[in-house]
Amino acid sequence: MKWFISHETIRSPFLKTLEKDCGEKISHCYQCGKCSAGCPISYQMDYLPNQIIRMVQLGMEEQVLSSKTIWLCASCLTCTSRCPRQINVAEIMDYLRRRAYTKHMTPPGEIEVPLFNKIFLRNIELHGRLFELGLIGMFNLLSGKFFKDVALAPRMFLKRKIGLFPHKINNSKEVKEIFKKSGKLGRARRDKLWQPKLLFLNLSRKLIERIERLK
Ligand code: SF4
Ligand code: SF4
């Protein structure tokens, strides 16, 4: 794909803001590609991690924040440990996810990604570790895909991959405390999950997508 990059884009404050907020010298990246060569998820990404870094250098905020890559990154830190310029690529990916979230930007056709992210975090906050059935149920309900993967449930129950009740963990209060201390951002995530407006938005987008597919 070819892009025309305008002077305004290159001179936008995107790179500087990121460097300041993340504390990472992104401009030091010399595109060796070692981060992408070690990334275990790169085969699923629309842009490789080194390409994301380059796009940040060029001020391409819109393309970066609407990429799948930032949401697929598993925060495994392989890229960070391989970078010869000591750039914490995983931290940058995390920052980009948060920025995309606050700006309501999603990859085209992937409107449920932030919804899944929010439900996942809320699930961990409530139970201290993932309660799979709660995650699946809530995601299906709020995304409007009520019967998604339902056929797989009996097999997963039999193989004990999912349980009817959340697992108990020690010190679950400490996990809640972490979320509490993470402050405004955590609270914003939680509040938005339950907003009827968000639910309505998701369902109407789904409906529009289906109508467009029928055309
Ligand atoms: S490993 Fe570091 S220097 Fe090399 S492309 Fe990735 S971020 Fe840039
Ligand atoms: S932290 Fe993300 S980008 Fe880096 S190697 Fe792991 S999955 Fe890839």
C-alpha cells in the first residue's frame, strides 16, 4: 500500500507526545527489524512492530491507532528484549492501545476489539483472574452475537476448559486495589462498559454491517 504523507503529518506532535508520555526514544529506532523478527504474533498483524514504530516516527497517528497490530500485541516483551536501541516496543504498543481507546479508534471491521478489552479488564477486576464463562457471556451479550461459539460450550465444559463459577484466588482484594489505584483511566473503562449508549452503538453498528453485507 502506498501512502501520501503530508508536511502536516510529519510535523504533527504525535512522535513527541509519545516520547514524552512513554519515556521512550522512538526516534532512535533505525529500522533493523529485530523486534518484528522475534514477534510471535507478527503473522497475524497488519503492520509489523518495526513498521508501527516507523509510522509513529512519521506522525501517522490515524493509521497507527486504527491498526490491528496494537490490539493483537500480547505484551510478551520479546521485541523489547531484542531491540539494540533499548526501545521498549511493548510499552509503546500498550500506550497506543490506551490512546486508541480514549480516542474511540478501532481497526476497520473490528469494532468489538475495545469492547472485548473492556470486558476482559472488568472480569479481572471482579474475580482477580479470568472467569472465562463470564467473559464469553458478557461479550456475546454486549456485542449482539448472542450465540457465538455456543456450540463449543459442552465440549469445553467436559474438558474442564471453562467452569460454571469463577475460581477463587488469594488476595483478590489486592487486585481490586490495583485497579482502584490505576485511577481515572480504570474507572473510565469500567463506567463505559455499562453505558447503554455503548451497547446501543455496538448493536447498531452490527446491524449496519449486516445490511451492507446483504447489498
Ligand atoms: S528492534 Fe528496535 S531499533 Fe530495531 S526496528 Fe525494532 S524498535 Fe527499531
Ligand atoms: S510485545 Fe507485542 S509486539 Fe512485542 S514481540 Fe510481543 S507480541 Fe510482538
